[in-house]
Amino acid sequence: MTNNGAIPLSDLRTGQEATVVRLEGGVGFVGRLAALGFTPGVTLKVVRNPGHGPIIVSLLDTQIALGRGQASGVQVRPLTPSAR
């Protein structure tokens, strides 16, 4: 892990919970994800990450699908161990 335990969201496995640390990317990308609720300090849970295709996360009482590239721009700090 790097950056005080922060890892890309795409590295989390199904069932893991994490806190958003920061968003990495262009202004449009960061703005879009912030509008969806991906802001520093928010807790999320990975609903589905099969290792390929989109990653589905639950945050702020909604489920959001992110492409793997998008998920790699969301730096998180895991709260729970891997469910796999």
C-alpha cells in the first residue's frame, strides 16, 4: 500500500468497505465523481468486483457502476479485509 494505506478503488474486492481519500484525474473526472458522492471521507462498499468489467459500489444509499479506469482514479483506505 502507498500513501498512508491509500489504494485504488479498483484493487478492492467484493464486500470490502473503504473511505475515500482523494480523487486523481482531470477536472472533469474529479467533478463528475464528486457530484456522484465520491468525496474525501465518505465510506463506500464494493458490491461487485469480479476482476474484469465494471465495479459496482454502494455509497450514500445508491449503487454506482464505475469502469476500471475510473475506479483506479479513486484512492481509498480499506476498512474491512477482503471478503474473498
